[in-house]
Amino acid sequence: MKKSLGAATIILPVPVWVIGTYDARGKPNAMTAAWAGVCCSDPPCVAVSLRAATYTHGNIKRRKAFTISVPSEEYLKEADYFGIVSGRDTDKFAATGLTPVKSDLVDAPYVKEFPLILECKLLHTFEIGIHTQFVGEIADVKADKEVLGEDGYPDIEKAQPIVYTPMARTYHGIGKYLGRGFSVGRKI
Amino acid sequence: MKKSLGAATIILPVPVWVIGTYDARGKPNAMTAAWAGVCCSDPPCVAVSLRAATYTHGNIKRRKAFTISVPSEEYLKEADYFGIVSGRDTDKFAATGLTPVKSDLVDAPYVKEFPLILECKLLHTFEIGIHTQFVGEIADVKADKEVLGEDGYPDIEKAQPIVYTPMARTYHGIGKYLGRGFSVGRKI
């Protein structure tokens, strides 16, 4: 018997992604978002939902671009900080000591120290409710060589991304390998 | 120095969610999706992107509803299977032995054996590229009591959701507790 928890955004797992933007004066900003996901394979797109009150919201509207930097476990503290304070009154890169790198493809900065980054051009803006959903077309993905597997793609055990739990507000790392996609189910 | 991996949907982590729908004749179907995420807090909404070729795509268009059932690790094989075969020519519930439960709130079934489920009414349909993004308003969230923490919300260590890695096509479990959201970053 399942217990009703009400109409709320209670779901598992959600990602911890850091959205990089420039403000009107060119100051780099970084904001952590968990209301996000891949939304199309071709063109390759990701969707990120932000409230209009956030500094990043205005930055994306103006610059038509953003990046996603995926923090590894070791940058948990910085990733959480990026979600707590506003770029309106804080230089978050200066405060954390992390390094903004200007994308050569889109008008936005990414976080140098994070192992996996996506550079996105704003493709669609959808108003859903208190959140605006920004759909970004992925212009390029870049990764540190140290996190790539033998197949040339990011290895999740090396990249060590963080998983977030809404409501309980907990962060977890990636656990044990369970199996291969489009493979383990063939036994049925 | 980061290596360019090209314009592709290479990002970590992405979820493993099973989308429940009814077809035109009322046959329950389940399909696994990873191109998905929360997209609004109020109204509470999730977005799921599907190709028009999928059986689930037509079902959602017709019934204006879907569920998300979050499989725990022990149902990895079934979750992978749900993403391999099509409901057009297969009764996936019969093949796996899992139990479809008719939602009393929306016109869609969920998977009884999975610990966390969301019942969603179709709110928006956005065409992005080869994927259609379905935005569902969450009517209710239901969870097995066994996976709830002391705060009454799902405990990710108990629910044991699965994480997927695009390209490398690997499934992983949830790892160690790293810290608390809106808390660990305050040290900066």
C-alpha cells in the first residue's frame, strides 16, 4: 500500500548542475540547478528551469546562452554555495576561488575545475508556472581527459557527479555499477 | 585542458524513470525514459521527452496523462527491458510479471512494485526536434512506507533509484551520503 505525499516535486534522482552565465556588465556567474534534464537528442538539447527572480534568469534572457558545468564530489561545497547566494550581490567565482573560462562557442563562461561541461545556445524559452524553462542547444561538450573511459566517453565513476534528493535535501555520490543499458533487460 | 566531445547529449547523471500509459484499447504500457527532469515547482511539473515513434508518445497524446514510476535497483532488469521493447507488439507487464495499478487521479497506470510513483496530467506539449517534450502536472506522489525517512519524505538510500550514463550506457546505484543541501556551502 502506497502512501500519498501530495502534489509536489518529490522524485529521485535529480542532478546537481551549475549554470554559467554572464551578466549585463560581463561578470561571470554560476548558479546550481536541479530542475533540469536532457530534452532532445537531435538537435542535442538540455532544459533548465529557473525562477524569474534569479540573476541567472535575466542573464540567459539577455545573452541567449548558458553553460552547464557538472561538479565532481570534491566540489560539493562550492556547488551548494552556488545555489545559496545570488550573483546579484556576490562574485561567486571570486568567493570560491574557482575559475571562469569564456566559452569560444557561446556567450557564457564555464567552471574550469569541473570535469564535464556543456556549452549551450538558447533555443526555446517556455513559461510553465513560477519557473521558466530554458532549452539550450548543446554546441559542444568538453571533458577532462582524466574522466574519460576507454570508449572516449565520460566514465561516471571517474567524473563523480553528485545526486540530489528534493525535500530531504541530501547529496549523494554515485554508487556501484549495476549493469549495462540495452543489455541486462534482454534476459526477459 | 578539456577535450571536445562534440555536440551531443553527454551529461551526468540522468535518471531512469518508467513512464506508464494506457493505449487506445486500455492496455497498460511502461516505457523507460532518461531524457527527463523536474521543470517547475508551482504548479509541480515534470518533463519527459519522447520520440514520436514510441508507443507511449501516442498514448500520452490521446489520454493526456502519464505516470512516472521510479524503479529501485532490484528492478534494473525490468527497467532496462521496458526501454528495449515496444508496447506496440508486446504486453510488457505480462512479460515482466509486474503489476499495473490504475491511478485514481489520472488516466494512466503505474508500476505497483516500484517504490515511488508520480501521477501526472498533461499540461504542455513542446516540439523541440526529434523529441516531443511532455510536461505533466503532478497530481500526486505516492511512495511505499518502507522507503520514507523520519521526515516523511523518500530517503534515497532506501528507495535505491538507478542512475544512467548516456553513451557509455551504464547503470549505477546511489553512493555514499556527501552532505546536506543549502547547508554545506555556507562554510564559504
